Amino acid sequence: MEAVVQIPLPLPHVGSVNAWLLRGDPLTLVDTGPRDDEALAALEAGLRREGVRIEDIELVLGTHHHLDHVGLVATIVRRSGATVAALDGVAAYGERYDERAAADRRFSRALMAHHGVPAPVIADNEGFFDYISRTSEAFSTDVRLRDGDRIRAGGRELRTVARPGHSTTDTLFVDERAGVAFVGDHLLAGISSNTEIYPAAEPDGTRPRARVEYLASLARTAGMPLERLLTGHGAPVDGHARLIDERFADHRRRCERIAAVLESGPRTAYSIAGELWSARTVREQPLLVVWEVLGHLDLLLDAGLVSEGLGDEGTARFELTRAGPPPGTPASRLRAARRNHQPGRPGGGRPARASRHSS
């Protein structure tokens, strides 16, 4: 079977994001990196080492709609005429990228304000949203995939598996014959993936509990017969079921820590974040820490251990409703884990040279 080549691309504030080249028919690229000169140059150099050019790419697959994974799709299509295939949700976001990114900015501002982030802190972080807007662009998807669909890519058959949680559009592309899956940010070796809070789809405006959905997705992935996960950032994952056990333990400990903070009385999500991370992190990454805290509060809400209400100033406040064990998997699954659960965009380390995988 043809080799799979990892091409790390530089990503500001994170380190790198992986594009994966699948040698074979059709010549395929899984994820593209952000739309900036440095990432494009690194992609061109990585392809050149393999004796191919962007103009040779025949198929592009996107694991989810985030800018660091689909930012260069339109550029690649303009130069190669490649077919684009992605989950229907990725396609919908991509075709109206500017509009959707602007809506996400408005929603995120309101979310931060509702959960206690001061207005000056929100204003100081407009650069985060500017970066999201300028490092991707709208693109058209030729093949809209649904959960369970199969597609030929790089000389292998890949099954499309929807695994929402980190984002609403998370997709695994699974080579069942080789026991390999391209997983984007669904599971990463070096850090626990964050879970974005997105606008409610329910008529009553109830906030979707993305972290609850994410843990359910991880549990389904744990049971899959896979040898290796090819990830969106950092090194591939071998032994994914063990790592998922560790991630469940990470989440349980974070829930315990938040419950301990709430013993002193009702708090906003942003106030809780101030007890978990440095003042600088909370000030410079307000949306990401609010996502992180809300994700774990949603686990506690789902378990009936916490309630959510409004304070006098109209911001959401959370308080303990009863004592009890935090939510988590059965004790047999809660193994000792590394303390590597941090907010922020996943990934890290210096961009490496392209590496080859024989899977």
C-alpha cells in the first residue's frame, strides 16, 4: 500500500498543524493548513520533497471546518483543479466562510459577556477573530459526505465517520483495511482537545453541551479496531483506547477542581477560570478558557451536581446543587494520566520536517 506522508505546517501560537499526503490514485491531501504565506511555503516544500506539486493534487479532504485545517482549500483548488470532499457540515461552513466567521465572532462576544468576561478584555481580543477571518476563505465542496459514506483516496478506501465534539463537524476518515484513521483534532497525543461552544440549534436557545457530546464521541472511538490515528497536530497516536481512558481521567479531575471552587459559592465561568489558570492566560485567551470551563460545567450540569442561573448583573452563575462524585467513566477506565489538559488551540512544538508512514 502506498505511503502516507506527514507534512507539518507552521501555525502561530500553536507550533504546527499536519497536512497528510496520500500517495496513490487519486493523489490526496488531508487538511491544508491556514491561508498564510508561511504555511503555503511549507506545504509546497513538503510536497516538493515527495516529487509532487500543489498542481498535482487531485483530491482534498477536510477533517473539520477550522481555519488551520481548511484555510488553503481554495488556493489548492485554484492551482490544481482538485476535487474537494468533506462532511456536509464542513461544506456548508466553507461555502459561506466569511458570513459564518462573522456570525461566530458576534456569538462569541455575547457568550464571553454572558459568562463574566469584562468588556475591555473582550475588546482586547479582537485580534483573535481577525486572525480567523483572514487565514481562511470560502470554498466549494464537490462531494458532500455523510456519516458512513466511503471514498477512494490515495489508493485506499476511506470510511467517513462523524465524531462531533471538538467542533460540530469533526470527521474521521478510516482505512479499515490498514487499521488507520485520519482524525483531525478529535484526539491528540500531547494535549486534550478543546470543545467549541457554538450557537444553539434548539428553539428554546439551550446551549448545546459540546463537551458531553465530545466524551460520547471519544467513547465510540475507543471501541474501534484501529492501530494508528493520524492527527491534526503533533505525532500520530498508537494505543488510542488507553489515551482515551487518560482523557476521561483528565476530565474527571478538572470537574473535581471546578466543584471545589464552587464550594465557596456561585461563580461565573470566567471567575472560575481565574482559579485554574494564570491571570495572563485568562486575560489573553478569554474565549478559550470560557469554552474550557463551560465544557466541564456542562458535565457537572448533566450529572445534576451544578445548577445555572442569572446574577443581578445578568451574567450566568453556577452553583453546586448537591455533593457527590463528579461525572466520569467507570473506575476501571480511570487510569493514571499525565496532567496535560490545558486550554488553547491544540498542538505545540516546532514544525518538523515531513515524515513518512507506511500504513
